[in-house]
Amino acid sequence: MSPPAQTAVVVEDDPDIRELIAASLGKKGLEVHVAESGREGLEMVAEVRPDLVTLDLGLPDLDGIEVCRRVREVSDAYIVMISARTDEIDRLMGLEIGADDYLTKPFSPRELQARVTAMFRRPRAAPEPSATAGAAAPGPQPVEAPEASAAGSETVSLGRLTVDLESRAVAVDGDEVELTRTEFDLLATMVRAPRRVWGRDVLMRTVWGDGWAADEHLVEVHVGNMRRKLSRAAGSASFIRTVRGVGYRMEEPGSV
């Protein structure tokens, strides 16, 4: 028996763009449901429980950012925000509330398909133990011995920070920190080799996939959001240090 098809909800008020997105995702084998408004989209997400949501920023009823926030409260679906507005504030706000990626109109169907393919390569949620027995662990492997102490093969600790790679949970001093999927993927990549300086281009390829061409500013936005969340939880400096002109590396708050 073949596995069930992955599903997508397309929330877009422009009928031509809605049809374009639906057709593009359908060609990739997704079962596509469409909605013309934010409220209809929210109802459909609750009903369908999709793997992917494409969300127009300028909807006629609810603002796309508000829809994104509400979707993220009830679903771990990948979210791609789509808009004709290129203002930086739109990009920052969209990613801050849990969107995984952002496309500006006009865009090509191939670009959308490539981004969806890259996202689906990453784990959508923590697998059940029975499903992972004997399977290779997803994601990049450490390129050097971690400086952080490991509490079992699936949990990595760095001072007050604990990252459970299997359950995809993050805690500071035992208190859970809510991260988006992309933020967790970036953190998990870096914490596996905390002494390494991770270039933005390397993080882009590691998290988004080989051959993935996109603005490295996407990495900066996600890392910035993650850094703020960890800093608030720790009540001190961030666990992530910017290495000027190169990228990022992990550090314990207060260390030099």
C-alpha cells in the first residue's frame, strides 16, 4: 500500500495565482485544498491538517500575518508566505511568527517547487521510536567532536542549554523554549559542533538542502529570532555569537 499523499492548503484571494500555486503543488504529488480568505483557510487547516500551507500576506479579511500566527498555534505544517510587498518589515514579521519561507510575487512555479522540495527534506516532527529503529539519523553529522556534554545520543547540553534532538525540544535551565521548526533545525545543526564557526552559506545548504539558492538573509532572520528567544529564557547574553564577516558559533552566556 502506498503512503498517503502529502497535503497542502493554498490560501490566496487572487484566482489566477491560487490556480498557479495549486497546479504547481499538484505536479509535485501533493493533495491540494484551496481557500480564498484567511478565515476559510484557518477552517481548512483545522479540517485537513496539512503538511504545507502557502499563505498570501494581503488577504481580504484577516491579515496574512495574523492567519500565520493562528495556524502556527494549531499546526506544525510548513508555512510559505507569499506577497507582492517586498518591505523588509513584512519579511521580518512573517518569519518571527513562524513562517518557514517567504516568496515575493512574481515568482516561478519551479522556484516554489524547489523550496517545497527543500523543506520536505527536513523532518516535519519527531519520529516515533519504532519508525526510527535502525534508520540513519536525518540531518548533518558533526564534523568535529562536540564541546558540549552529551546526555545520551539524542540530547546535547551546552551549559544551561539542553537540546533534545529526538523530541525536538529545547530548554534553558529546564524551562522549555518554543522554537519554530526552522529555528530548531539551525540550532540543532550548530549545537552538534559548538566550536565550529558556521558560515551563513553552509547553514543555508545544511538546513535548506544542497543546490538550494536563496538569500542568506533568510538565515540571519531565523538566527536572530532564535537568539532573542534563547536570550529571554536565559535572562542574559545569547547562546549564539556572531563572528563578524563569517557567521555564527555557539557559546555559553557570559563566556568570552
